[in-house]
Amino acid sequence: MTPGHRAAMAFQYNTLVRADHRGRSLGLLVKAVNLQLLAATNPAVRRVHTWNAGENAHMLAINEHIGFARASTEGVWQRRLG
């Protein structure tokens, strides 16, 4: 997704692979093809933002393999009341 007001930036949201199809490099392929399509259709984009849960080591490794660099870390806390 590219926000209309910032042509040089895009967001790559979820990369989902069904559990019974994992382990076949589908996440890597989906992400790589998405980036190729983005470059072909939106050549002004220079920065792509994506994110993953810290415990998702597999997808974090894919992001690093493709060339993404960690820019920030976010923490979320929860307390159940009642």
C-alpha cells in the first residue's frame, strides 16, 4: 500500500502462509514478488515499511535476507482486570 501523500514510501502489511504450507519458502517468494511488483508499478517508492512479531524468527530472517533493516521495536503490555 502506498499512501497518496507520500509517493516515496510504501507499507507491506501481512505475509500469510497457511500452516500446512509452511517450510516451502512461500513467505520469501510472496514478499519478493510483492517488492518486484511494487518497483514496477510505483518506481517513486524508495522506502518500504514492514513489521513482524519479535517471536516470529522465521519471517524476521526473511526480512533481513531480502534487505530490510530493523528501524524500531514496539512493546505491548496487557493486564486483565476483574
